[in-house]
Amino acid sequence: MVKIKYLIFLIFLLSNTLFAEPKKIYFYTTEANVNDFKSLKVTFEQYLSQYGDYDFQPFNKKEIFEQFLKNQDIIVILSSWHYKQIAKKYDLEAKLVALKRESMTDTKIIVGKKGLQFDGTITTTYSQDYSRKLIDTLIENNNLNILNVPKEIDALMSVGFGLSKFALVSKDSFELLKNVNGFLAKQMIIYKESKPNFRMLIASKLKNQYSKECINLFKSMNSDLYGKKILNLLGIDDIVILTKNDYNKILGGVK
């Protein structure tokens, strides 16, 4: 009788293992300038396979991405400005932050060709609400119309091709343009610059037993072959744990 009970227990345990849903990691940020979602997904899942059964799902549309945030026990990778908009709504808690050139922060800038008035079209990847608030903070009494594009490099190229007068992007993206198209970058100047904001965040919506798991997945990424490939695809140097002080700054703004 004992053997039968033990056999039933093993069958139950095996069934749960075989048919258990993989833990979900959702990714959406326009600031990373990811051109190949397929490579990012494959590389991420190769890295994550060392830690268990995970499914990495990148999104290229904000609205679809947010639909999946209603799920429980998920890890989310997103920009800090987006996090501040939706953290309370979806019960997300930031755990880690991207690092580049030894800095956890970046600034937003308005760039355009020289000698322009603040009217016409400005291209950006950020939401209409966020963009309007930031633009109005940086430029009083402006007459700029916001046009959304998929990626920050698209916003900058729109200025280069005369499709818009200005671009609202991260300073990192402007530095990237200098490397990939120095001729175009030299035609532009920075008109306005925001206060620093945190870079891309990793947040969790996990039960208590998984709260440390989110951190463990990412904190050693820079010392792993697949992890380094991921960092390179995302255009960052490392992912580090947020201190309590850093976390408090996120919702309140960086000072």
C-alpha cells in the first residue's frame, strides 16, 4: 500500500513537472534599439535554460505588451519612464537596472538641425502623454506636433531626411547615431536636455518565493557567454541590483 501511494506521488510530481507552465519574461522598450527580436529571444532562452523553464517574449507594441501584464508570476523588462506610468496599475516592483558607461541614468534630449523655431513635427518613440509633458517642460509655448515612430534611431533619421524638424530621444541614441552616421549627426544640435532618468528596468510581479529569483537571473549576466550576447543586443554594459535608495528615486525622479 505504501509503495502504491509513493508511486502515485511520483506520477503526480512528474506530471506537474512535465506540464507546468514556463515562467514568463516580457520585454518591451523602444530605447534598446533592438533590430532582431528573433536573435534576442533565442539568445535569452539559451541563457535562461540554465536556471529553469522560462519563456522570453519580446513585444514591439506597447498596447499588446500591457495586455500581458495582467498575468501573475511574471518578470518584465521595460523603460523607466514606462515603469513609472504603469507600476501601480500592474503591481510591478523594480529589482534591477541597466548600466552603461558606469551610469544607471540617461537623459532625454530634443535635437534638430540648426536655426529652427519650435514648431512643426517632432518624432519620438515615447507615448503621446509622456512626450507632451516632457516637451512642455523643456520648451514653453511650443507649437510642436508629436509623431510616433517605432525606434529612436527612426526618430533621428526622420530629422535627417526632412520628415520632421526635431526628435525627442535618449542621449544614448544620439551617441549611437554619431557612430553609425556621423555625417547626419554633425548636422544636428541638442536644443534641450532633460534631467537624468533611470535606464531600462527589470521588474517583477512574482510571489514571495520567487522574489529573489528575478535578481538571480540577471545579476550575473555579465559573466556568462550568452548573457554577454544579450547585453550587447540590448546596447548596455551590465544589469545591476537596485539599492533601496535607487528604488525610492525611480518614482520620485532622479536628483
